[in-house]
Amino acid sequence: MMRRYLSISLATLLLITFTAISQATSASSSDGIDRTRKIALLFDSGGPGDGSFNDASRTALRKAVKKYKLFAPNVRELVTDGTLGDRIYRLRLMARNGYSMMIAVGSNNAEAVRRVSLEYPELEFAIINDGTVSGLNVASLVFDDRQAAYIAGLAAALTTRSKRVLYVAKDQAELNRLASHFENGVKAANRMGIGLNLSHVGLDYASLLDPPRDGSRDGGIDRVYSTWNLDAAILSSIIVRNRERTRLGQIKLIANSPDQYYVNLAIAKPHLLLTINRNVERAVDLVVRSAVQGDYILDLLDGVNNIFGIRFTFANNGLSVVFKSDTSQKVKSRIGEEIARIKAKEVKF
């Protein structure tokens, strides 16, 4: 009698399982979404809690899972110890276990993605905030930092009182690549009648933030755009100097989000002018949608190096400006007008 009872229970369990699979397949075919596809997200060093791209990517993926009603067990989040070997191991592990879309965060994962994508050409890979990996099965999700630098230069020039602004890069290569776009933004403000005639770009910023030698508490550089994202050193320097300045002479920082985690700290708020936000949610959503709908992201980003993916700009809502301090409507309107010119391709990059 016990055997018969177990047999009936087993048959019932199999029936329930078969019914669930049938319903999932039916749901997939009715709305064009294949919920059996498995997706993995490989964090950059540090993992969740960094307040930067890791956290933004995790939040975006979880929203996509909810939006497309994906099965939670089919979505994995992976933390790496930071070594190339571990990054490769984790991507290979997912590939061997039926994951068809691997999303990696940051340039530090680029080499691992390059190697594993060559080993598994039938699988799909995406890398957030990097555009260096070639291959038809790799989608590079990059944000146009040239446009960001341009708008930062414009905003700095439109709001400076001392008519002295500064761009600080994280390294010489970035300085060479973005300084001219920042300066073009400053020139755009001059075109609007600001009359700014002095700007600085560089890596050694500390002395440039010091007040004039005449001993006055104000003057000198009062607007800073920074793409330095390794720590909060530049913000700390600004906070220290602002303690010695009057209210009207305060230095204001223009930052990128989620690149620079400290923009969300309470202590940063009084010292921020605005942030230029990367829409990581939109980037992850596009990748997940392509995976579950069987589409491919084949836009050509770099024909010489065969790099495919999507470049997120103001035009496709991949970039946006968020004001962090009181800013006049006139300034906001001027920035909005210049973004409209960018969208209309009247500004060349």
C-alpha cells in the first residue's frame, strides 16, 4: 500500500512539474519572451556595495527580472576576487552551466570577456562601461563621455563667478581624450556671451584650487569637473578649501554618476553643482531584452576594431543632467538648449 501511495505521489509531482513547464513555454510563446534563458552578472572588483557601477548594474538587473517576469533561479550574480583567473573561471562556469548571456561590469573584466567569448562563440556577452572587446557575440555598452565633458564645461562656464574653471582627469590618456571637449563646452558658453577667458585642465589639481596669493578668501577656480573615480580625494580637497571661503566663493564640483560613489554621500551635497548620470538601467534592460527575445545588438561602434554594441548619449536618453544645488532657470534653460543641439547633431564630437 505504501509503494502505491508513493507511486501516485510521484506521478502527481511529475504532472505538476510538466504543467509548470508547459505554462512557462506557453507564456514564452505568447509574449515573445523565452523565460528559460539563463543570465549571469559578473561584478567588478568590490562587488555590490560600491555605490558605483556594481550597485547600479545589480539594481538594473533586478528591475529587468521583474519587468520580464523571469525565473529567479535562471539569473545569477557573481562576485570576483579581482584576479584575471577568477574572472575567467566564473564566466566559464556559467557558460558550462547553460547560461546564454553573461553581463560583465567594467573594463577590468574586459580581458576575461575577450577570452571566454572566443571559447564560446555561440553564447552572448555584454560588458558595461567598456568598448575594447571585439566580436559579434560581445555587446559593448558605453556611455559617451565626450558629450558629458562638453556639457560639464558648459555648466562650469555658465555658473562660475571667478571665471576660472578646471577639469581634472584620472590619467594622462583620459586628459588627452576629453580635455578638448570640456574646453569646447566652455567656448559654447562664451558663444552665449559669458566671456570666460581662462580655464585649466590637468592632473595636479591641488595647487590650482588654492586661493589667490593676494590673501583674499575668494577668487581662483570655483568650478571643477572631475572624472577621477578611484577615491574621494578631489571632493575632500574641495570641502577643505570651502571651509575657508565665503558663501559666494564656494567651489562647486561637477561629477559623474554612478562612476563616483561619493556623490550620494550627505557630506557631498553642499559642494555639488550637478551630476551627469549614466543610465545603467536602460543599458541592462536592452541587453536582457535582447537575450530573452532572441535579438542581437549589432550596432557597429568601431569598424576598425570590430567592436559592436550601443553608445549611450543624450539623444537616446543614456545620459542626463541632475542639478544638485540651486541653479537659475536661465542656466538650466541654456544647458537644455545645448543638449537639444547635441541631439540634433549640431554639435560635433
